[in-house]
Amino acid sequence: MKSIIGHRYAKALYKLKQSEIIETHKQLLPLLELFQDENIKKVIANPAVSVSLKSEIMEVAANQLSLDPTIKNFLKVIVNEGRLAFLPDIIECIEEIAHSENKAEKAELITAVDISDEDTQKIKDQIEKQLSMKLNISKKVDPEILGGFIMNIGQTRIDQSVRKSLRNIVHSVSSDV
């Protein structure tokens, strides 16, 4: 269960990183793995362990993960305020905020070859406009579609592939014969 403290700190971080909340959440996720380690849990929960040692542990983790400077400063604040044990709650709350703010549907874009981020964005913008929804795109390459793209959004499939066009032509020709 998420704590009130976790929620408050998550809201504070959201105010700092509002436009980048999804990326912020992605950067924080590896820290959850750190908190799964029993030795780390013991160190964090132990009041005899100094704030400076806890701060040092988080600084090493933040540097290894190449965290954004704002996130590093945020971690320093929660360590200095004695709230490090709430970090898993904070990350869960950030995830909820990110999902509620983004309200984006998960979508898979399948292309015959790897396409540029610019081309991906053009396709995404076009589909978002047509469907009046935000999309969170993941890309996949499938050479068997020959060209064009296929977009899977939940139960919806938009197939603009060359393979489908060729099948339609073959079907059309064979039904006329």
C-alpha cells in the first residue's frame, strides 16, 4: 500500500519533472531492484546507519544509472529528510501519476526495416490524429511485411503493409477468375 508520504514526495517530483514524468519513472525503476536486496533493505531501515552512508549509497547508484541531475538532487533530499525507505512507494506513485497524466494507449509499430525516430513520430502523429488518442509506441521489425507498417493498438490493427496489399490484389484477381 502506498503511503501518504510516498504520494507527497511523488507529487513534488512530478512538479519538478512534469513534462518528463514518463522518462523520470523509467529512470527510477532500476532503483526498485536495489530495494529488493535484503542487505540494502537492512541498511536503509537501520537508524544506526548514518545519513552520509545512505547518501553515498544512493549517489553511487544514481551515478551508475546515469540519472538526471534533478532526480539525483531529489534522492539527496529524501535521504537527508530520512525518507529513503519510502522510495519504493514514491516510485509507485510516480508510475500512477505518469499513467494518469499520459493516458496513452500502448501501441506496437511493426515495419519491414528499422525506421528513424522522425518517421516513427510522423506515423504516430497521423494515427493519433485519426483516432483522437495518445499513443505510447514500441517498435518492432518484421521483414516479412515487405514494406509499409502495421500498428497494433489494443485489439485494433491498422495494416498498411505491402504484404497485405499484395494479398488483396491476389485475392481480387483470383475471385475475378
